[in-house]
Amino acid sequence: MATYKGIKGFKVKNVTASPSPLNEGQVWYNTTADTLNYATVSGVPAGTWASSNPINRGSSEAIGCAQAAPMTTSLIFGGFSAPQYPPGTNAGWTEQYDGTSWATKNNLPAGRAYLGGLGTSTTAICVGGYPYPGSASTTAFNFDGTNWTAGVALASAFSGGASWGTSTAAVVAGGDPPSGPTGSQIWNGTSWTVSGAMSVGRTESGAGGCGLSTAGIITGGTGPSTAGNVTEFYNGSTWSTASGSITAPAGLRSGFMFGDQATAMYVGGYIGPTYASTNQIYDGSAWAEGSDIANGRRNGGRGGGTISGLIAGGAPSTPPIGTFTEEWSAPAAAVVKTVTVS
Amino acid sequence: MANTYCTATNTGKGFFTHEDRNAFYLSGHAGDVWVVGNNAAGVSWINRVSGTAKVKADAQAIVDGKREEEQVFYDAQDAEYKAAFPRPELYILP
């Protein structure tokens, strides 16, 4: 029989009162109440964005990230670099956040932009993307916290789409042909398999997907049409239209997405002719306006979730906006839940 | 008047805080231009970050100038670049 320690690597702590502050996913045993508890997100998180220290590489966009990394260990890599992304300057640069500042890490073996990113800062996977000029690729690289090495190739070339999940269970979806704009692929830790098609083609979907490999959520993309505003859920093999659509007059795309099917955020993006600063928050059925980012942008890196997250880099190319980091905090969103067995 | 305008250099952590974002409107633009909610907290923030106050027309001119620089760069690129990126356009500050 599987045990919690066997799965997570540590035991559930015995405590006399609920911990404070709560962290999403935290589990403990309350010896006073004699209950097994966990912290989860309930309802729309009420939070704000604050500035943090900039990335080192200069203004950059079309960045990949370790999508499952917590905010305080965010990892971003690849993308076009400043000034204003002259052709041929996309790079393999990698940087890791420590909660305060970004540190430079070893570069990807080959520079690429519009790539997918998965895993954490010590188990990251870079998938697809393309060199400029060039075309979408199936290439993958694995990161162990120090070095990048060759990974398992995608089933189909991928670029400019959404990606989410861990190093052992992940999804890429949408983007440019041939994988996109409706296509998706699923990763089981060993190999990539072509999966179901979305009902809406989503080019320029960027970081517009999140969740689990068997419970994903995606929205945005396909500008300037508003077709991509609808929300879709993924169950590990097929896609279905979910309730609620993000609000954008001309198709919001290339934004930053956080969370899961129950609570998600779609931040920033592009609505020609402006870079969006909006923050739309999903409660499992509808999208509502949340607290905006200060610097509207698209196609940057992201880390963390709906309680604690960040965005970094991205267009506009005008320095120094493309270097800025903003941190999201919604500490009041975590609530205590009790495990019942009846 | 709902907003006031300034230029200020984003110094990173602490430049604007969660408390600031709850206290006044704030949006950043090209050329280190910041649109700030015109209340006591917003004015205090401009002083804290050593911002230089601007009238809206001057702030708009700075942003337009930066965007026009981007347009010049964009127009000089090849077709493949233009297919990959949208042309920067001017917009009106809030």
C-alpha cells in the first residue's frame, strides 16, 4: 500500500493548531481536533502585484519556464533578447529566482524561442520552440538544477503554444502548425503521445494553459479573433468546453496563466494595439476582474500559482519593461479543509 | 483629475509594494513613465521613488517617442520578422 511518506518523501506533521500562514497543498494532522487537514484555495483569490528585482538578461520575450516551480524557485529560459529582438539573437539563457533576485544558470544547449516549459527548477524540461529564423521543432532538453542535457523528443513539432505539468506528467497544446493550433500532446515521463484536439485553434496561446496533465485548463489565443476567449478543460485525453469566457474585445493572447480548473488566473497578454495589464480570475465557472499588473506585457516567464506567483520579462521590447518582475500574493486565499473518509 | 503622471526608475523589489497597489492606481509604460492614482498615497509614492512629475501631454510624448522608435525598428525588419511580431502601435495613456 502506498504511503504519504512514500509518495511525498516526508511524513505528515502532528500539530496542535493549524499552521500560519497557510501554503496551498500543505497537509498536517491536528492532534487537538483529531483531524487530518490540508490547505487549499477557496474562491477567487484577492491579491495584488508588487515589483521585484529584474531579470539579468535584458528585455526578452517568448520565454519558457519551469511551469510547476513554486514562485520562490522560478526558472525561466530561452526567448528573444534585447535590444528589440534583432533576428538571430534568440538565446539559451537560463535564470533562477530565489524569492528576491534572479541568478544566471547554464544556458540551453541550443537557443530557441516560443518554447514550452515544464517541471521545477531541478526537474525542468524545455520542449519545442524554434530558432529565429527557423521552424517549430520536436527537440527537448532536461535540466537537473545545474546542466541541460538532451531529452525525449515531442511526437510532433511544437512552438508558440501552451505547456504545463511536471517532469513526469505534462501537456503541450495549441500553438503553430504542425502540432497546433488545435492539437495537444501528453507526456507520461517516458514518451510524448499525440492527444485530443481542442475545439478552438489557439495560436499565440503562449503561457495560456495550466493545471494537471489529467485536469488542465486553457483559454486565450487566436487573436485578433475572440474565438479563443472560451475556456476548455482537458481530462488527460479529450477536451471539453467549460463554462465562462475571458473578457477581451479583440482576442486576448500570449498572456500568463496560473492555477487549475477550480481557480485560475489569466494575466496580461496582448490585445492589439496594446499590451494588456488585466488580471482575470476564474472560480471554476466564470471569469472576473482581479488586480492588474502594473506593466502590461506578453510572452514572458511565469512561476508559482494563484496564491503566490510571478511574471518576469516579456514584451514590450522597449527597455527596461521587458526585464521587470512582478510578484503576486493572495495569502488570504488559502483555507483549511478536513479530510473525511465517510 | 483621476490620475497624475511621473517618470521614475523601477529599482526592483520594494519599488511598488502590495500595499501600494491596494492604495492607488498604478501602471507603467515605456520611457519609465508611470500613471499614478491622484490621491495622497499616490502622491506619497511619487515622492518615495524620487519621481519627476509630468503633465499628461509630456508623459504621452515620452511614450509616443519610445513607441515610434520601435516602429522604425520594426519597419526595417524582413517579412519573416513581421510575420512573427505585430507592429507596435501608439496608444493613449489612461
